[in-house]
Amino acid sequence: MHNKVVYHAMKALNGFGLPVLRFNFRGAGLSEGVHDEGRGERDDVLAALDWLEREYSLPIIFTGFSFGAATGLKTCCPDPRVTGLISLGTPVAVQGRLYEYSFLSDCTKPKLMISGDHDQFSPAANLREVFNAAAEPKELVLVEGADHFFEGKLPIMREAIVQWLPRHFPAVNAQRRA
């Protein structure tokens, strides 16, 4: 929740006046519960969506990093409250665990995937396969020379979000802050 990737994504979204909710999944940081490979974590995403809907009653653009991206994509694609998806450092293979994204072929919400071209958990060729199988509209940004944490390349990641949002959600441009 407090890593540099999540922080820079939050700053990009806040720049458009969008409310942002950052949270830890169960068992991470000081949160309660135990990590259970995604089942309970999908419930965590749904609880966050419920809260955002109650507090703001606005369309939601989901943004997640790494495991959060994988879990959020799976949870948010079918959820009508979510109008767009931003996936940062989308994991494909992590420590013998393979992530599956076939559901993206039916997900017609605007999608932005940003990853480093040297992401150790998402080899560019594997991520391109996931991206190519996803339904339109979609955009893939591979940040040259970046690893999973976009070390030294966070401004490029942030700028990709800033450029993508108004193309797919013109109303957010009216809320943009300098």
C-alpha cells in the first residue's frame, strides 16, 4: 500500500481529482486475516468497491499493482461499478505460481497495462500474450529498462496513466489539477 508504484499511481489519479482508496489485502501490513491465494482477497476488493460506492457514488477506475492487479482484474472485470482498469506490473509467473487471465477476453472495459520490459514477474513476451488475448479497448505500455518496481522509471509509468485517462474518460479532464 505504501510502495513507490502504488504511491505514484495514486498521485496520477489524484491529479484528476479522483478519490483514491489504498488498502492492504488481508494479512498484509497491519491488516487482519490470512492471505489465501486470492479467494479472500477478491472479497477485500469487493469490500473496497462497496465502500467507494457508498462514499462517493462515482464510476470506479480500478488500479492495482502486482498481486493487487491480478486480483483486481479478476474481481473488477465483471463488476458494473468499475468502468476502467489499470494494471501495473501484471504478474504472469511468480515463484512457481502462474496467473491466468483468460477472463480478459470477455472484459470490454478500457484496460491499461503498464509493465517494465525487464519485469522479473512478467516477461514481456508472456505479458504480450495476455494482452493480445484481452478484449478491446486495451493499451499496453512496456517501460524500457524498467523492472517490476519501475525502479528509476516511475515518472514514465505515472505519465502513461495521465495520458490514458482522458482518452478513455474525457470527463476526468475537466477535473484535472495542475
